[in-house]
Amino acid sequence: MKLYTEKEVFSQNQHFIFRLRNLYLNDNKKFNQFKDFITIPFYINDKTTFNYILFSDLFFSKGKEIDTLLTIGHNYLPEISDPTLLDLAKNKAKKFLLKDDKDAVCNYLQCISLNGKMTHFITNKCIIDENITINTSFFPDNMSSVSKMFANILPESKNSLVFWQRYQSLTKQEKIILKMIGNGVSNNDIGNQLFISKHTVSTHKKNIYRKLDINSLQELVKFSMVMDLL
């Protein structure tokens, strides 16, 4: 699929990390088998301490500063980062983690010294669980190759990018209800589990159908399967 707009590039990048996170959760063995073949730098870190748990070897080819970053940890970032962008990134990540939407993606621009040259790149962050996050870094030299990543490991429908954009238009509550509906939970049970009225559930359901541009439960299930939600 060719990407023509900045919005499409960002959506594709976000969808990639979402699928990568799902692979980590659903088949950790396969994730570990293929993690060394992922051609986009990524890392997994602790939500509270920010300590690195898994660090892609690809980062080390970007600059000598990465070795020091891995050794010292995130406290080294202020020494090599653009201070304004670093503060913006920290604030955006903090708000994202407080929101605790595990089906959303946070992205922000960063600029750090790599081999002595200030380099801009985009970081995407996705929550894995209550303890850790997964992050991908997209540098200018690999932006155009994102659509090729994991093509065989995570086969992608031609509609999946469109579906992803629609999915991200849902609120956190609507995403929860979408999954419950797709798993066959009745309106009454959804209301009881979420402590909302049956009428409120129906309103959420109508909004979900409208935002996803679907008209039936069958279409909702198809959407959920493409998005790896079931």
C-alpha cells in the first residue's frame, strides 16, 4: 500500500506497534523468535522506573550515544536531547499512561544527538500491561519501509489501515464495549459489568456502529477479527 499523506504515514506507524504489541501479548514465543528480524528499532521499558527491559540492537547502529544511554539509563536523555522536545515528550507520555488506554498509541517527536549530530525521529508508545510499555522509533531512513514490516508474521488485510483509523476514533469506554459485544456479551451484562444503564450501553453501541461505519453484529465481528480484538 502506498502512503501519500502525513496522516497515513502516522496511522501506519501506529498500527505497526499495535500489531507488534498484540504479538507480544498473544504469542510471546513467536515474538522472541522474530524480534531480532524486526528492522525498526524498538524497546520495552518499565512504566514507573523507565528502565529498559528489552532494547533492540538496531539502536546501536544509530550512534555511539546509544551505548551510554543503555548503560546509564533514561537519566542520560537530558544530556543528549533537545530540551523543549524532551519536556513535551515526557508530558505527553505521562498523560497517556495516566489515561491507561491499552488499545491506544501515543506518538511524539524527539531529537537527540547521534554521533554528535542532532537527529529527529518519531517515537510511538503502546501499553503492554500495568507494568511495561513497548516503543518504536521511526527514523527518516526507514519511514517508507514500515508497510513491509512483519508481512508474513502478521498478515494484513487491505482494509486494516482504514479500520485502525476508525478504531482510534472510539473512546476508551467504546473500545471496551466493542470487545464485549464482539465476544457475545449482552447489553444487560455489559451494563452490569461497567455499572452503566442499559440505555447508556445502547447509546454507546449506536456511536460505535456510526464511527466504525458498520450496520450489523456480523460486520462488528469482522472488524474485530481484522483488528485482532477477538
